[in-house]
Amino acid sequence: MSYSNFYARFHGFRQRVLKSLGEAFRFQYSLHYIIVVVAFQILAWLQAVFIKKTLTGDFLVLHYNVDFGVDYVNEPVRIFLWPIFALLVFFVNVIILAFVSRNKDFKLFAHLLFISSALIGLLLNAVLLSIYLINFR
């Protein structure tokens, strides 16, 4: 396969992907959902940085069980895995949305995928708040 043939295929694939993403983001409510998800992400990253900076020890309590007490302790750097996970979920949902952009039930899929990303962000902030309360209160 020659270089120009490879480049033509790559360019055609890139154009199809950009067109699908454009159709996905042209949906009326997608901007509202994206604003909510980005706000939750920013808040989560700020919480994670604040927890990491205010921690004085070498360990961070990541889970507390009412019956048994502290049951998951790890390095403070592990606090950043939670916002990374939520960001990964959002990007995977956007990729899935691009693949189903030509489906007749696209609007339903868009609502479900964006709402799931927003719920993950909301739950992430609740988790980070509970980690803060466990470690500092």
C-alpha cells in the first residue's frame, strides 16, 4: 500500500469521525450537559488537589466502614484516580455517541449517555467530599 493510499484512507476516516462528532454536538441539549459535566470535573479536580495539599501524612484513608472502621488506606496520589476515571467515562460516552449519531434513537442515547456522565460526576464529588470528611474531620 502506498503512502498516498494510506493518507487518503486516514483522511476519509478522520472526516467521517469529525462529521459524526459534529452531529452529536449539534444536538440541542448537548451543550447544557457538557457544561454540567465540565463543572463537576473542575470541582472534582479542585477537591482532589485540595485534599492532596492539606494532607500532612504519608497515607490517605480512602474508605471507611461503619462496622469495621478504616478499611482502605493508600498513597495520597491515588486520590487523582477518581477524577481521571470520571473523565474517561465522559470520553467513552462521547465516542459511543459519535458511533450512534445516525441511529433513529439518537436523542434518547444522547440523553442517557450525557446524564450518566453527569451522574458519575455528581457521585464523584460526593465520594471526594466523604474522603475529605474521613481524613480531616
